[in-house]
Amino acid sequence: MDVNYELYKVFYHVARTLSFSEASKLLFISQSAVSQSIKVLEKKLGQSLFLRSTKRVQLTPEGEILFKHIEPAMNLIRQGENQLLEANTLNGGQLRIAASDTICRYFLVPYLNKFHRDHPNVHIKVTNSTSIDCAHLLETGQVDFVIINFPNSGLSNVNNIRAIKEFQDVFVANAKYFPLQDKTLELRELLNYPIMMLDRKSTTSEFLHSLFQKSQLDLVPEIELSSNDLLIDLARIGLGIAFVPDFCIPEGERELFVLKLAETLPSRKLVVAYNESLPISQAAKQFMDIL
């Protein structure tokens, strides 16, 4: 089928912004030209790609299918252009990383600092998302690599995974509200207390629910949040027992203690993952070597 690349380019921007006017600004063409391009593409494909109304633009089911294929293709083209422009040097170009908020704060910052000092002309773009969503960003070519928790259900299609740090998850509480320092608790006994943890979109939630299920226990957390820092803050004021990675607990922490468990929890890993089928820039290679 003979479809001009420019038509797909217009489709991509309209689908991403869900706005004909925003797409026209990004493409530096008139809104009528955007509309005409979409009509031509729909005619060539024999499918309606957008549902248009006076207030909003939506993708049709057919448009959703096309966008899933066009988005990684556009990202791949952009990545190739950037690599040609930087000409395999570290005097320019872009480094695109995705990592969770926790990993960025407690692990990644020193490495970003070192890389920026060594290569100040490389533009660094860091995207914050859950470890599962980071894997999706990698799969669609929106980032060069990701630094995420492992195991990770989102990495099913990625083979290039390097372990860079092992860590342990722990339950922490304030002894003033939960005087359990001298007790060794089984997982089933923890169900008698308010458990606070990351929400269901996280690998940490997947991990903890899986542990309880293996012991044929049904975990119903009292509080689910998207921030380990906030979980620690709430544990300090006695709202519950928080489940967090050990590297999140500040050095010299005085208010919280780590609960003793009868069961030994398996450790997890921080990993760097990249897609071997996509070109890797010099900047990305250099940063991964630092890690």
C-alpha cells in the first residue's frame, strides 16, 4: 500500500495529542492541512481513525491499533536521527532514561551527577514512572534503557537485562504504636496489623501479594500509595506497618525499626534493561558502563 510517510507523521501527532490544533502547531502546518491529511490517510486505509466532535477527538478501535504500531516506528526514526547527528561522539545528543521515583532518588542521582560532569553537552532526559510502565516505555522505543525492579512482569519481551544492585524488602514500624521489636512474626500474623504498601501498579505490590498467595494468605492492605517516602512518613506517625525496600530507609533512622519475620523474604534486584533490536547511542552505552 502506497502511503506517504508524512501522512503517518500527521496521524502520529494527532493521535498523541488528540488535538488537530496541537498537531498543527507541532508540525508547523495549518489545521486544515492536518485535517486533510487525516482524510487522505483514512481513504487510503479504508478505515475511520478518529471520532471527531466539537469538544474532543478520540481514536477509533482501528486508530488505536494503528497508533500502537506507528508510535514505536516514529520513536525509532527519531532515535536514528539523533544518533546520526551526534556522530558517535559524546559531544552532543540525548540520553533517555526511565526509572521509578524511588530508584531515581535513592540510587540514580550520583550516577547522573557523574555522567553530567563528564559529558556536559549530552542532554539527559529522565522519565519517572512505575517499574512496570518503564518497561512499556522501553518496548515502544521511547527510552534508551530503563533502571527498574526485578522481577518485573513488564519485561517479558526484553532479554538484555543486567543486575546492578541486590536489595531486601522490609516491614518497618514505629515502636511507640507497634511494640513488636522483640517478636518474630509470621506472615499470617502480619494480617492482624494495618499494612501499608505501594499500589497495585507497582512491582513491589506484585511481589508482596505473590508472597502471601504462596502461603495461601489473602493480603488486604490498609493503605496503598504511589510513594515509598510517604509510606515511611505514615509509618513514623503510626498509621500502619510499611513495606518498603531497605535502601529507602534513611541512615540513622531513629523512629522506625525493621520487623523480624519467621519467613525469609527473597531478595530482589535493580536491573538495567535495554532493547537489543533498537540502536544504542554512545551516551547510553557509556552510562550503562558506569552503572
